[in-house]
Amino acid sequence: MGIFYGRIGKTERINTTKGILNKFTPADRCSQETEELDKIIEASDNGEEWAHQKFDELWDKYENDPSWLPRLASARIRIYQSAAEQGDKKAQYWMGFSLRRIDKQQALRWLLPLAQEGNVEAMKAIASGYTEFGGFGDDESQYLYWYRMAAEAGDAEAQSTVGLQYRCQNNYREAVMNKSKWKRNFRQGRKP
């Protein structure tokens, strides 16, 4: 059974994103499959194990399908747009995350305020946007800046990523200095 976009209700709320969604979302196609995909994604985003497993199965099945990432983005926009517009931080994160490969300005509109408030997931989403396939254009300095911000906020994944990046650049001194500083701060129970 294939998963397709379906009709997106209330397109008048989409404003500048409207053209993007119309480009990726043919109307009236397999609305049952669309509803199923939306349910799986929302449950997976909320940490439900059954949905993680189903999402992994779908990812394995469709990862080489060029319409897969746009389908995921479109589903998350359908799921989260209303709540994001009403100020829900989690919904704003998913809106920004979903728009990274589609519309850089719209993605940053949602992600930057969260990152500036200290949301490390938003910082990492911005950082990953600056990779070769991230949607913002390949910019190593921006990639490292945003991962470093998340690392400074205490995120272990970001600390590891920054350390590996410095090692790849043969900048061992910076890697060791950061590792020592982050370890010390962790032991003392404080963020940098």
C-alpha cells in the first residue's frame, strides 16, 4: 500500500507556505493513507514506540523515493501548523524542521526564536540545515556555529559532533579543550 499526500484542509491558513504545499500535495489522493501517515508521524513525534517502529518500516520502504521527504514535511505541516501559529513551541520546532529543505526563510522563522531561547533541538535543526543536503546550503561555519551553541548549552550529541568536527579539521587542541570544559561543567552540575 502506497503512502501519498492527500487533501490539505484549510489551505487559506498556509500563507507563504501555500505554494510549497500545493507543489508537493496533489489534492484528493488517497486520503486514508494520508491520515494514516499523519497519525504515525504525530505518534512517533510524541514518543510512542509502536509509531517509531512503523515509521522505521516506512522509512526503509520509501527512503529512496524522491517524494518521501516532501511527504514527511507536508504531513508535519498539516499536523503542527495550527498549534505552531498559536505559540506551541513543539509545533513551532516541527514546522521549522519540516520546512528546512523546502523554504529556508520559513524554516528559520520558526527555528531561530526557539534557538535564541535555548532550545537545543532547534539549534541542531538549524545546524543540520547547513549541511550539503540540509536545505540552507552547505556552510561549514554556520553548521559548526549552531552545533557549538547546542554543545555549550550542554547537549551531549552536539558536544560529540563538535568534537568530531574539530578532529576532522585536525584541530585537536580545540577538541580537547572543549571536552575538558564540558566534562568539568557536567561534574559540577552546571551548564557552560
